[in-house]
Amino acid sequence: MELRLALRYKDEFTRKFNMSNIQNMNIAGQPIGTNYKPYIIAEMSANHNGSIDRAFKIIDEAKKAGADAVKLQTYTPDTITLNCDKEDFQITDGLWKGQTLYELYKDAHMPWDWHKPLFEHAREIDITIFSSPFDESAVDLLEDLNVPAYKIASFETVDLRLIDYVARTGKPMIISTGMASEDEIREAVDTARAGGCSELALLTCVSSYPAMPSDYNLSRIVDMRERFQTVVGLSDHTLDNTCAIASITLGGCIIEKHFTLDRKGGGADDSFSLEPNDMKNLCESSLAAWQSIGSPEYGTKSTEKNNAQYRRSLYFVKSLKKGDVIKIDDIRSVRPGFGLPTKMFDSVVGSEVNCNVSYGDPVKLADIIMKSDID
């Protein structure tokens, strides 16, 4: 369904947007925009499962799979919620049903003293690393590590104070828009720009874990690009790569997918994350989708030239002598394509041959006297 949707809107995307008028962005020296290959982010999230060795391994596997960046989440349970078991803080459905918010985030968070060694390791193997901060103290930590960009999670899109604080770092910012109304997205964009953010991207997102492809409304990528004049992309919580690949043909420049070593690892996010082979497929397929967009030009491609000879053309199916008039049963439109174009069939019928021809000879202009010349 998503691929059909992509094809439906591809022409509209090409028609409506002048690429040069839409801002690009740059993260750690890599340009991001419709004129550049898709930027793939492997979201580690809670998939370290409490093991720094596993976190190192996730970074290594993201690099091997071809991801451009690996992303962390920077919070503690105390910076994101309260240690409270009142009804408001109980999770009553979904993957994490039965836990309090504090319990979930205590298990899922990444210890802050892990950040420096993980950043150093990513830089050693040459993969970009950045993070989603969830409060100002997290931004301060990430600034000390010279983070090259920031991601604002969907649940924090309404936290305008946080967006303003991130914007004042002057770093590129990516904002996910799960659950957000148009007005809330506009407020976030205006706050980011007012705070000094000059390189901004918006990701369409469905904040459900996992998400259904039918909920994604990928045509929103086209609308968001026009409406907010930013780089656009997709934060994808579906279980496969269909939505992500389809988003590229609509102008999506960034794809973020949760990434794990093993979907059965038992962690908070493992079950809806991509494993290494799937991430590799995403990187390769999204690049192919981007390359396939091209420009609206027509004609024979260089790779098609050898096959042009197998198009239809006019051939003699009877032997004729010089001076014979060509009748309708004397020629046929057949493959290969070395004779006159088939559109000349009616013009050739009634003409004379000016030399002897035989079955299987192509009809060539030099071998006939066109009936218009006879008349």
C-alpha cells in the first residue's frame, strides 16, 4: 500500500517543489537534503538493555550496516518523570503495561557516564553519534561532548523551553512530530528558529510501538515540506522497511529506525527494532529508491540502447521485384527494429520497390519510391 501511495504522490512532489528553495542541513560534515542520499539514523534507545558492551556492539553493527548515524537518548528517570505510583504514573496498556513510568525509564535509560566512551568509540570507527536530550541538564552534558546535532523526541515536541534551549546551541535540530497537531508543529518550528536554529528538519512519526503502516499518511511528508519549509523525513516505528523506503520517493531525506542486535533480546524496545540485516537492507534500498527518482526526462537511457533494436519496425514478408507495388500483405510490423518505423505502414503500402527485395528484408527508405513521389 505504501509503495502505491508513493507512486501516486511522486509526480505531485516533483511538480510542487523547487529543490533550490528548500533549506538543506549538514550534520558532522554530511549534507542532508533531496539532492543527497538519504540520511539513515540507527536509534539505539533502550536497546543497550543495561549493558555498555551491548551498546558498543550496536554502534559497531550500525556502522557495518551502512547507517550514517547512531542516536542515543539522554535522560535519567528523575529528569523525565516522578518516582510516584499514583494512577497518573501507571502504564495501563501497550508493551510496557504494568510498570510505572519511573520503573520503565529506570530500566531503559542510558547511564550518563556511558556517553563519553560511546561517543569516543563512534568517532573512532567513523560513524556520527548524537542524542535526544529530555531536559536542559542533558543538553549541557551533550554540549560537553561536542555533539554535532540534536533530536527532539515526539513526546517533547510540546516542550518549547527545551526546544529553545537546544536551538541556542546553534546545532542542527531534528524534531519528530508524532501526536503533534499542525499548530503544535508550527510552535515548535517557530521556537527553534527564534532561538537561532538555522538547520532544522521535521520527521513525520506515529508514536505507537509498533506502528501500523496504514496510520502513517506518508503524503504528510509532501505537505510538511511545503508548509514548514524544512528538510523532512520519517521516524518509523513499523516492523519492516516498506514505509521508510516509500518515504524517500515523496521527498523524505532522513529515516530513523530503532536498531537492536536481536528482536528477542527482551529489552524495552527490542521487539519493534530492526536487526542488523534489516538495517543493511534499509540502507541499500533507500539509496536505490532515492537514485530511482531522477528527473522528469524522456527518451532512451544509456542502458537501454542495446535493446532498442528489439522494438518493432517494418519488414518484407514477401519477395518483390523492382517496380512492384507494395501491397498490405507484403509487409508486417515485427521485431527487430532495423526497418522503417511502424507508423509509416500506411505510407509504405502503395509505394514501389526500386530494387529486388526478399522475405525478411527490412523496409528501408532507400529501397522504395514513396507513393507520394509516384503521384
